[in-house]
Amino acid sequence: YTAINEALSDVQTKSRLDVPDHLKDAHYKGAEALGHGVDYVYPHNYENDWYPQQYLPDKLVDTKYFQPKGNSKYEQQLKDVNEKLKRRQRDGQ
């Protein structure tokens, strides 16, 4: 709930939150010349359907919305997966 509200607030209050070029639509003529879709990696072809590429706009790269405390068994599992993905992103794996 908190993470979603923080993300929505950023979308509503921060200007020019551009989608990274590699995530932009690339099905039309001229898209490659604009850099759209170039170097995109389909994450579902990788372990856990995830690949370490930038998904957030440049202005939000270091923003952390999801901050689980691990107060329950389920939340601890979410926290563990989140930390694993953050390590993989940091290490480029």
C-alpha cells in the first residue's frame, strides 16, 4: 500500500519521468534510429523471469518503494527475494 502510494505520488509530482529507451515500443519504422527497444532483454527468458536491466526512469533509479520489514513469514520471504534481486541488479547478474 505504502509503496504504491509513493510511486503514484512520484508519477503525479515529478516532471519528465521518461521510460528508458530500451523499454520503449520498437515495432514501428524508425524506432531503432531513436534507440527505442535497442538492447532490450526479455526477462522471461531468464531465471525467475528477471534480468538486471534498468526498468525505472533515470530520475527514479535509486528510489526504493518496497521496504518490507519481515514481520511475518510471508513478508520475510518477500524481503529475501527483494534483497536477492537487488544484489543481482547491483552485480549485473
